[in-house]
Amino acid sequence: MRYLEDIQIGMRRELGSFTFTAESIKAFARQFDPQPFHLDEEAGRKSLFGGLAASGWHVASVCMKLLVADGQRAKAEAESRGEEPPVGGPSPGFRDLRWTRPVLAGDTLTYSSEVVSVRATATRPGWGILQSRNVAVNQRGEEVYSFLGSVFLPQRGDAA
Amino acid sequence: MTLTFEDFKPGHFGTFGPRHITRDEIIAYAKEYDPQPMHLDEVAASASMLKGLSGSGWHMCSLMMRMIYDGFLHKTASMGSPGVDQMRWLAPFRPGDDLTLDVEVVEARVSQSRPTLGIVKFKFSTRNAKGQTISEMITPIMIGVREPASGN
């Protein structure tokens, strides 16, 4: 996590990849989204998706998993440079989430995150809001998922 | 009897739940998908902006999906969703919360390119037992049409 002042529009992080196996698709679906096309190959083939498809919330949850892991890597990198990275705040929400194409069993998604805006907040002194466009592409390079996320970041302010 | 596009008219559709939230499920989701201290550990969480252990916002999304499914989607001709217009995490959800889901139909139209497919835009909101709104989601769901219009 960084201070608000260290963030520039266009900064991009590669978050890594994740393969959606049939087993993991079904396990997530049984818990959170047990629609037939997320649980059963045949029902998936007959659906608009054309095969056993991951729940959109599974695709989104994996993105969060990779975002957190990337944040932990960035924190370790900062600490190895002798810096003391700040603790980030929570997120007020997101907009424009799109499940552009189905994610089918066996697909491997590669996720990335790019800063699109950064501003101070009037309501929380000492904090600002970072907006980023987070995207996943499949093994064919097709975009399958994206959303515009927001998160509170502390300002360095006069302390630095 | 399966609910189809025709069953979703603008206005209040229904209220579902309550769904009881346990500490164990908050931590289990966080360990797998969102291992930040405020979702894993009471001591670290008490120092965060959210002041106490709370569930991941993405866990909230996934729980809303399950409540939507249990509430009505399991008996609806659902064909999936293209995305979410907006999600607002307005307040943290906590171990022990009993969450209620309110469902409102914002608008309903038939797809121009596929007359067998309806697009219903919903506003889903969750609240806890104290009546505090936890989350609000605006999202379209594709729902099959019972009797496609012919001749156009």
C-alpha cells in the first residue's frame, strides 16, 4: 500500500494468473451461486455460456485474492527498501463491473490493475480515494472481466 | 412454476432472509480470497477504519448472490448477468449479523436482438437486524421470456 501522493494515473500492476478448474468452479457455485450452468457440464453446454462456466462472483473473488497478494508483495518490496508503507483503508464500492465473456472450466485468467484517478476526500481528512480499472484476460488474450474499483488511501501530508 | 420475464414489474419485488452470518464463514472466505487483517483478526480489525472484525466486501457480494438465488432465482428462468452497474459497501457486516435482502425491480425490457431474452435491472439491498443498510447493488439479470412477441 502506498500514500496517495505516490500514486500517478496510468500506474499499472500485473497481478498474476489463476486457472479455473471444473472442481473449483463447482465448489464456489455450491456455496454461493448454485445455478445449473455453474454446477453441471451439460447444463452449461445448453446455456448461453456454452460450457461449465464460473460464477461471476468467483471470477471477482479471485481478482480480490490476487489484488491482496500483490499488495502484500508491494509492501514487502517497500520494506526491503527501508520504507514503512502505510496501511490502506477500506473500499466504498465499485462501478461498471462487466462479465464480458464466459469463464469456462480450464480457462486461465491473467489479471491486472491500472490507476485511473486519484483525489483527496473532503469527508475524511488525511485520506484520499484511488480508482483503478481492474481487468482479466483469458489464455486467448480476450478480456473477460473488468471493474472500476475504489479504495481509501492515507495522505502522507506534512508527516513526510 | 418457473418465474419468467413477465413476472418482474418495476417496483418492490420481495424481501428475503434473514441470513445469519457466522465468524467462521467470514474468516473462511477472507483466508481464501481477501486475507486482510480487518477480515481475519479481531485485534488488527479493532485498529482499522472499520473498527472491529468485518466481512470482505466481495464476500458480501457472494452472499447477496446466494440470498438472491435462495430468494427467487432458483425458480426463475435466469440466463446469467452481464455485470453490475454499481455496488456500494455502506457499512461493515459482522459476525452474528442477521441480514435481510430487499429486492426492487428498477426497469424491465426485452432484448432487441434476442426477443426470447428479457433484461431486468434490479436494485438489491441488504440490512442488518438494526435496520442499518449494509450494501446496495444495481445489476441487470437476463431472464427468459415466457411468450416471445411474434411478427416483429
